[in-house]
Amino acid sequence: MKMQSINNVHVKIKPIFHTFSFEIKLQMKKFLIFSVVTILLITLNSYLSYITIFSRTIPPSQAHFYESGNSTLILIIVLAISFFFGGVICSEFKNKTGMVILPLTNRFKLLIGKYFANLVFVIGIAAVYYLTMALFAYNFYGGPLIKNLVYSFGFTILCILTLGSIATFLSSIMPSQISVIVILIGYVIILEPILSFVIWGINSELEPLYSLSYIFNIINYVLYPNFSTLDRREFDGRWIYPSIEVALTFLSIYTVIFFIFGFLLFKRREF
């Protein structure tokens, strides 16, 4: 009876592993390209610029050093999410591959396999970023590396989960991967800062938990050893970053909600 239960579980999850392994093989070349580009960007921005541009001095601490490269990290994550998750659903419809695959599995297992495969790639790219930054930090400051770097990487993974779910949702309603890429990059990099500025002008007391950029600031500030005692608002009242509890809560909520909506729309979409 126990062996039968194990066999049933194996049969149910086997299509997920097949989808996962197929997606890994399909996207591996893209992952390698992103990893190389990530290392080159960090080397130019966070290493060569300090040793070749005399007017640019090395930050006073490791935490400041990691924070100085945050804009590069956010750009890399947004681009990686856009290119890896942008076609996770809409590509099945555009290329009509779902008509071949779905008789062998169901939509939920197909989505789970593709989602986690692309998630592994984007987290891997983030790991390349952190390892490269840690190497340069060790070169500039010596050891040991600050332990808060692990906390920052943990929140980076949560941010990747959130953006991955949003991209999956967009992929369920958009006709092509290009449209998902344009919308996601356009919103995070261009539209959201404008929207946050307008809302702050209307109500400066409202904590901008609707803003992904604001929540993502936790990646930076959790690096500081005195993080819990830092002022979370600037002198003019502008919010800087959320608390750990708030960041965990809202990142989890956004991840779950957008993934569920993405799956429900995928379930009802016709080939």
C-alpha cells in the first residue's frame, strides 16, 4: 500500500520534473550569457571604476560598497525576470506548443515546472552578482565579510519570487514575450518612480507599500549592522525602506496573489 502511494506521487510529479529539466536545457545558454554580462557590469561599475577613476573613492564600509552597486543589481534582476519569465505562458500559445504538451500533462504542472526552472536561473544570476561583489569587497576591505550579506541575498530571492509571479501574470494575458518585457521594465524603471512621487505629493504620511522599488530597498538597508536602529524616513518625511516584517508580508502577498491570478488566467485561456 505504501509503495503504491509512492508510485502515485511519482506519477503525479514526474511531468513537473520533465518540464523543469526541459526548460533548464532550453534556457541554459541564456543563463550563461546573463551571468557573463552580470560579471562584466559589476567589474566595470564596482571594481575598475574605483581603481581607474581617481575622483571616485572606495566607500567607507562593506555595507556602503554593496549599496553602491544596488542599482546594477535591480537592473539585472528586472532584465533577467523579463527575459526568463516573460514567455513562461504566452510562448505556449504563440508557438502552439501547448497543444502538443498538454495531452501529456496538465496546465498546473506545466506552469510549476517552467516557473521553478526559470526561478533557479534568476536566483543563480543573483548569486553570481553577490559572489562577484563579495570577491571585490574582500579585495578592498579584507575579511571577514559581513554576515548581513546573507540577509540581503535572502530578500533578493523574495523580490525575485515577487517579480517572477508578476511576470507570470503578465505572460498569461499578453500576446507575446516582447510585450511582457516592455511592460515590466517600463513600469519598474519608468512608471513606478513617477507614480510614487505623485502619491507622495498627495499624502506624504502614507507608507508606499504599493511600490516595489520601496519594498526592494530592504535589500540595501538590511546590510547595515545597525539596521534596526536606522531612521526609516528622511528629514522631509519621505519613506526610505520598510521594516523586515512588512517587507516579508507584502512580498509574500504579492507573490501568491499574482501567481494565483496568472494560473487562473492560464487555465481559462484557449489555444
